[in-house]
Amino acid sequence: MLSLPTKIVSLIFVLLVAANAQTPVPTPNQNDDTERVFTEEIKLNVSAVDRHGKFFAGVKKEDLVIMEDERLHQASSLRRIAANVLIMMDTGGEMRAKKGFEQTKKTVKSLINALSAEDSVAIIQYHDKVEIIAEWTTNKEEALKILNAKANFGRRSVFINALETATKFLQKTPLENRHLVLITDGTDTFNNLTEREAAMRNLLATDINVHVFSYTKLEITDLEPRAKSVSKSAPPKAIPDEVKATLPRGIQDMMNAPIRVTINTDREFPRKMKERKTALIDGEKYLAALSKDTNGEMVLPESNEEMLEKTLLSPRLLIRATF
């Protein structure tokens, strides 16, 4: 539990990075005896925001107090250290509508541009398969070039495999302050729940902090009217926009034609839409638990513009306090 002076409205625990005992340091006294003093250093990454939810950059160590067993402890130091940020981008899925390929790329670019010069970034994408498209680099321009050159999309979504790959990739990084940023709707084509729970346990056993930019709310809002037999919305999207762009122009025009009332005679389609909604709700719960239990943050934007705006939160994650 943290308490602060009134000039800072709230302080949020974002990351719990490490707690370890230091090597005992011998201290000679006047009788030439050796006294061993055991100390314990607790490192916490913290984030301060004002009453409007905006990042407050002027935090001082005197502003931070941690309560442990009803005892208050003052921070001994406050510093910003370089972060290692792995971005995991979801570019697949059979029934996606709002989870657009270009929107995901824009979000990744915005995240990279928000990082500080000393921060390292790497990129994993997944659809039909998992690919590490950019290894660790502090060269943000190079990371953006690789993103533009190598990012692609597919029909399936191997979310669980990607999560396992990302965990192993981060564990190979010897440095501290490791972050995994997911841009996803949390659904998986094969939906193996046993493997999904195992992937979460593996992450919880590390000091990796998971942050989520979730498409779930956008996707659910889009599909709800489409799940009805009679709808005043446009026809349901059978394929994503980036896939539709590869079709002949005449077919594209037909698919883009405005229709005020749609009568869906496919009885299976509403059922599939309901199954999709159930999967999205379940995915959102899983992503929320994953971010909470790893001391990360979850963003549930209601528009594409909000998703891009919230990428500016990323610098909040990287301030280190020692108690």
C-alpha cells in the first residue's frame, strides 16, 4: 500500500520487478570485531498520475512511502532505468473486423515512438504461425523499418503459441525491467484451455510485466448487431479489410455497397457470431487477469483513436524506486 502527499493524487503499482537480499557487508567496530548487517533491497517500478489520469513526471523519492506490516518505509532512491519491451502483435483471426492489420501496425509504431532512446524493443507477430520479426534493438528507426518490411497477416490466430514463445524470448534476456506488450483480442483458433492456463503459470513464475492493448470491446461492439437475423447494419464482414483488398475490384464494390436492412437467412451465422462473442468475453477476462497478476496495465479502447492515444502511457512504466 502506498501513500503520497496531496500534490500527487494517486500512485499506482505497475510493476513488481524484484525483491532480493543483498550480500552481507562486514563492518569493523572499535573492538576489531566484525558485525554483519543484513539488509533487504526491494525494487519497485511505480507510476504516478494526476486526477485526470495523466502521467506525472515530477515524482521525487520523498513523495514515496510504502507500508509493510503497518510500518512506513521511505524510498532510498528513485531512478529511471532502461526497459526491455517485447511487443507481441496479433495479425490473424478468421472472424476479425475491428482488429485490423493496419491499425495494429499503427499501434506498434506509436508504442515504439513513445519509448525513450535507451529502451530496447523487439517485435513478435503471430497469425497462422509465430514469427520474431525484430530482435532486441535500441535503434527505433531500424525497428520501424523492420516492422514495415516484415509485418504480414494470416487467417488463424495462434495466441497461446505466441505467448509461450514471447515468455521464452524474454527469459533469455539477462537484463531486468522486462515488459511484454500484447496487442490482441485474446482469442485463439485452437483454444486449448489447458495450454492457455499453462502459459499463464509460466509467465507468473517470472518477473515479466504484461501490458495489454485489447481489441475485445471494439470487436464485441461491432459484432452484436451482426449476430441478429434481421439487422439495420451493413452486411457482416466475411473477411477482414486487408484480405478484401486483394480481391478483384468488382467484388470489392459489391461488398462495399451500402445496405440499410440485412436479412440473414444463414441460421448458422448468428450462432457463430454468438460463439465469437463468448470467445471475446473469455479472452478479455484472461487478458485482464494476466495483466493484473503480473502488475501490468490493460487498455480497453472504444475506438481506434483511443488505442493510439493510450500508447502514450508506456513511459509511465519505467521509473524505479528502491526501498
